Amino acid sequence: NRPQMVRTYQKVEIDVKQYVTGQNIVSSGSGEVCNAIEFYNGGTVTAFINDRPVPAGAAWSPPSHPGEMDITKYSLRFATGGTNLLYVSRKLYAN
């Protein structure tokens, strides 16, 4: 006899926002629980996330694992000259 595997699923939803000015980005808050976050630079200048450079056309996401909650406050700033555009995608646990 093989043991029965029980699969449990966590409901998630994806939230995508655009940023064109430097500001603080909170991963979780106001009833939102963020498991994973990705930053994609769709502009023409380098974006800096907590001083980590994300060149134009590149993406960066910190490592995440199931069951974790990202509570990081990310600081966004842009290099000068060109177009500022950063897409932030968050995987949120759904209620």
C-alpha cells in the first residue's frame, strides 16, 4: 500500500504596480501578506533598490520560500537622465 499524499494549496494573487519616481515600497502591509516580490526595470536608466543596481531591461527578486512573509521596506531611486519606469510584481497570500 502506498501512503496517500495530501496536497494543500495556498491561495495567492499577483499584484503589479508601476513606479516612475523614487519612493519607499512596502512589500507587506495593510492586511497584505507578500511572499515574493520582483522588480523589473522597464525604463532607460538604472534603478536602485536598496542601493542594488537594476539596469534597464533587467529584473531582480530576492529569494523567497513557501510560507515566508516578506516585510522588507524597499527604497527605490533612479539614476538621472532618461525614462524612469519600474514594475513591481508581488505574490500575495489571498484571504
